[in-house]
Amino acid sequence: MRNALAIGIAAASLLSLPVIGSQSLPISDFDFTAAEKQLQGTAPLVRTSLHEAELAKDGTRGYGLPAPNVRRVATPNPPPPPFTTAREWATYYQYCGWDAIVRATYIDSTPVLSGDKTLIYSVSHFSVEDTIKSDVPFKSSQHLVVYRVGGEVEDGGEKLRVDTPDMAAFKAGKSYLLILRRDKNASTQQYSIPNAQTIVVTNDQVYPISGKYAWLSGMDAFASGETYAALRDNFIKVHTLKSCT
């Protein structure tokens, strides 16, 4: 099991310092304080220390997050011009709702125990392959720093864990479709990933963990196995029809 390493950050609002796993994480490319403020709304309603959580059979303490909610948008009938189908409207709505949508190769992750010890999140590095949308220009092979809830660390001699069973773990060298929200309060360029299904791109086809990614389009519009090119073209098409306001 990974040994914990305390790192110092200036955060008056935190009760103590974050704890990160032993896997190497460049401290200079991540703002822990901003990330933990961003994640405050994603933790369980009862914010108590993970050290107080029930002890599981495997010796860890923690909790599991429920399945991600399907992201659906109310569909006007008929759809507002220039859209002619519900799918176009819903895809446009989601396209405009995120700061960045990219295809990227996974590099590594490091779990982090929040300063108040109520939450574990994982900081991951990706290499950009293709950009569907971005708030700032992305270059090919540019490294992205992203984070989402979930992970396991050791702290004070105890193993602590936040399970995210419906958010499949990233695997080294695999390609993924990432929908991202810019952490605008961070001192570095970093993005949060919503509590949603992990979407892998294999042989240029898109495969969400549950077989569909209705949460992405707002409808059951893109079946598992849809080509990445078709998905990309749909997003580009709706943006061509109407720019985000």
C-alpha cells in the first residue's frame, strides 16, 4: 500500500495539510486549495473524517459514491432554430455546457486525501490527442492536469478509500474522451472531471462504461460503439449551426 506524504500548501480554510500517495506528482502543476474548494459540493452530505467511517472487511475506511446521474436537458418541442431535431439541440446544449471536450491518452494518477480528511480525489495527467472544444488552445501531445473524486491513500496508519464503482479507473496508455470544467480559481491550468461514466476510445470507437453515454448528449443519441469521428462531427455540426452564447 502506498505510504502517505504530507505536503505544505497555504490554505487557511483547511483543517490540516493534504496527503498524497507515494506515486510521483509534480507539485508545481496543481493547485490543491482551489481543487478542494471546487470539490466541496461533490462529497457526501455528511462531511465527517474518513477516519470515522465504518471499517470494511478489507481493513479500509471510507464510503462509496452512488452511480452518476444521467445528464438530461429539457428538450423544447419543436427544437429552437436552427436545430431541427431533439438530438441536435441536446448535443448543442452539452457542447456549450463544458469548458473543454478532448480525446487524450492517460499517463498517471495520484490519490490525494483532502486537508479536512473528508474526501479523496485523484489528480491525473493526460496527453492531448484531439480537441473537440477548449477554453484555451490545446496543442497535440500537450499535458493536461485533471482531477475527479475517488482513490485510496494511507494516513495515520489507516487505509482510507472513496469508491467510485461506476467511474471505471483509467488505464495507462489508453485513449479517453474527457469532458472538462476549468478550475478558474486555480493558480495553474487544471480541470475537474464530473462524476460521470468513464469513456474509453478503442479502435476509434467510443465505449462508455455502462454501454451508453446518454448523460453526454442528454439523450440516448450515441450508442456504445459509435465512431469517434461521428461523435466529433456531431459536436462540430451543432456548434457550426449556432455559436455558444
